[in-house]
Amino acid sequence: MVRTRFAPSPTGSLHVGNARQAVLNWLFTEKEGGQFILRIEDTDAARNVPGSEQQIVEDLSWLGLDWEEGPTAEGIDRGAYGPYRQTQRNELYREYALRLLASGKLYHCYCTQAELDASRDAAIARGEPARYPGTCRAATPEQIGRWEAEGRPAALRFRMPLGQTITVHDIVYGDVNVQSDGIGDFIVLRSDGQPTYNFAVVVDDLQMEITHVIRGVGHLSNTPRQVVLYQAFEAPEPTFAHVPMVLGEDRQKLSKRHGAQALADYRRQGYHPEALVNYLSLLGWSSPTGEEVLTQAQLVEQISLDRIRNADVVFDPAKLAWLSGKHIERLSLDELLKAVKPFVDRDRFDLTDDLMHVAVAATRTHLTKFSEINDQLAAFFPGGTPARTAAPDVVRAAIAALERIPEWSESALAEAIKAAGKAVNAKGRTLYEPLRMALTGREHGPPFTAVLLVQGRQRVLDGLRAAEQGAQ
RNA sequence: GCCCCCAUCGUCUAGUGGCCUAGGAUUCUGCGUUCUCAGCGCAGCGACCGGGGUUCGAAUCCCCGUGGGGGUACCA
């Protein structure tokens, strides 16, 4: 059984880089028929932002990613491997650490921060790797006794095997080899009893029986430490797949100045969530068929970890917008209306459902995100230049034709306008432009009959008459 | 400092020694279709980081540079 996890820190809304990892994890798990787990890595109290967990849950739900185990929307854990917040798992870390201590894989370290800093600086000055010199590893019982007597707090350090080549087998990056001597003994449990990240993840992934670890490359450099911990526990390593970093347009790490990076921003702007999933999956991965517009179901079917590239990628908002438009286009009219509804500015556009239907149908290929509906609706109504026309004869003919129109329907309107044009020898541009101008004050807009339909008889005739008079 | 990773059009990518005078997508430009806009169709601009090897042959393999990134914490 494939078991994967997404383990964000609760520092606010998911950003697109994180979200991509969630997407890849979910897609892969779904394909394998496995179980996806949500775990909150909240051990850094200083960075935790209140309400983040709720936010993350909402973000994932919006994307349509669900999880078998982990905190739910109600904040309650679901699953048999909990708790799913690291701060609630301290007992477990302690227990696992004790196991390693007992087998001699760990030792107490009494070094102070100042001593650590000094030896580190000295090592760099000598051109050597900046690793722990092993002071306490080699300490005699007498020294240890002295430190204990001084009341120095002790951390637990991992006894790194010497002279070994540690290999991380990674699906995306291949085998990465590192010399154990370059790493040195690292802390596993701090002197205050808190676990360090590298220890906590291993314990968590082990205890939760995670089979595939899919996460950002940022973690690749630390993975050798984790590999060695798995070996110390005499447990099989999970399969690793590190995914390249997502950068801003300037090739710098995504940050505030890159505009929207929070997933919540895209939701608020009304991007199609499936487009986000689609775009995020395309960042570093490509379908074997070469297709790019893919539904969630198609992605699940086609995803494969070994087609993920290992070079960093730049997030391109333009392509996301294009994809969002593509996904919006494939929505049925009813679905689109429903999706667009919350974004409509009711104060400006108080349309009946029927008229909204007409308006949305006429502008669906214009939408790249749902919030743009208001710009589209605006083109149906007066605005811009004041009503007055340069072609009074056309306007007059239109008035005459529309006054006599049997019913205010699309086909009748189309016919009436054409007939009016014929009467004054106008068609195409010379016919529609003056009329559109008179009614909306714009050169461009939706199909003209849709404008007439949406504005309604009264408003159209009033508008045309005003334009005719303005011209005189 | 030391260790690790990366490098094809602006961007996302195809490409695993000959199929590559490097293909697709996006952006941009032009043309066509349409009352206009959007869309759609067609066309165009646009790339193998540099230098050495290996080979009959290299975007593809090796080495060295260069540039970028990550790690090196009692951060995650």
C-alpha cells in the first residue's frame, strides 16, 4: 500500500511551491490507489501563524485534494497514526531517541553554543568542512561527570559512522552520494527535549509507514542524515522523489514582490482550481502525450514521478491564466454561471437569471478567471463617452425597427437590426458600430443582439433616442 | 570555506548518440474568419551557457570553467 504525506508548516496560506508538492503527492497517490496523509509540522513555535491549519485545509480542499488521515476541517484528527501535529508527538520522538541511545547510536553532548561556534569558525578557517568536531563523542566519563556536576544541559547527538558513502536513491535526481565524514554528528534531540527537524521527519515517516516521500529539493541535502537514521533504526527507507524549486520571474525564490504567490489569492481572484492543479503539475512535469490541458482525472492517469525534471522552474502567471481560461471554457453553461455568481458585483449588475445566462453565454471565451465577469458585464451597459452619435440615420432606422419589433428575442432582434441597416444602406461595421457606441459608449463588446437582449427594450430605446438627439 | 544539485526559445517543455536544417505549448507580432472584442485557423520572431575531449557522428557521454540554487544550525 502506497502511503504519502504532505507536511506543511502552519505559516499561513499555502504558496504555489508548496501547493505543487501537495498536488504531485496527491496525483501520485491517487494513481497508485494509496493513502494520502496531511501532517502539520509545527515544531517552530516562533513561525507558526494562528489559523494557518484551517487555511491549509481550505486551500487543499479548494484544489480538490483530499486526504485519508490528518487534521480535518473541524480540527479533529482522523486516522490511526496520529496525532498529526508534530508538537503533539513529543513522547514519540523521545521514545524513538531512547531506542537509539540504548543501542549506542546516540550520545549526550554538553557543548555550549559558544564552543560550537568557535570550533566551526576554526574549521572553516582551516578549509575543512564545518562539522561537529566530536568533542563529546570522545569525552571520558570523568569529563562527562564534571559537565553533569556543572549542570550543563545535554543534547542528544547522532554518532555518525565514519568513512562511509551515503547514497540517497532519488527518483528525480538519481543516486546522490555523500561522504559521511563531511556531515559529522548532528543533534537529534535538543537539550530542551525538542526533536530537530531531521529526526522528527524520520520518526514520523517511519511511524506513519510512509512509503514515498515527495517534497521540495530543499530537503535533498539533508536527506543523507535521514537515510543514516533509517539505517540506525534498521528500517527500510521510503522512496524519495525530490521536486525542483519554483522560482519567480527573476529566477529568485518566490516572495511577496512576485505578486500572488499564496494559493488563497488565486482562489479569491477566481481562477479555476482544476487549472491550478493542471498548471502546477506541468511545472517540471510533462505528459507523455504532450497534451497540456488536462483534467484532474487525466492527470491522475498520466502522472509519473520519473517524468519529473530536476531543474528549477519559473512560475509563469500568463500560462496559468491561459490554462484557467481553457478550463473555464470546458465548463457547461450552468457550471459556469454557478462559479461566476459569487464574483458578480450585484450593485452594478442586478440581472435576472435569464439575462445573466445570456450575458455569460456571450462572454465565456473571454474569461480567464471568474472575477473578470464584471469587466465583461460592463460592456453590455452604457459607460465611457456620453450618448451621441455620428450616424443619426442609422440610429433613427434602428429606433424605427425596434419600436415595431414583435418580440424582444434574439432572432427577432437580429432580423430587425439587419432590416434597419438595409433601409439606410448600412451593414457590418457601419451598421453596428454607431449603435454599439450609442448604447454602450464603447467600440468593442459582446455580440450586439446580446447587448440588446440584456439591456432590455426600454433602456435600448431610451439610449438610442438620447443618442439621436445628442447628435442634433 | 566545505559538500550536494542544476543549465534546450523570455517562460513551461520534447529530446536518453544518428529520426534535430532541435519539435510542442505559452507570450509577442502579422494575416484570415467575425459587426467589434474574445475565441478559432494560419504564418512569423525566438534556444541546445562557454571551452576542451570521446565518437564516423553529440543537445544527448566525460572533464574543466561560468552562472544559478540548496545544505552545512540545539531553523523547518
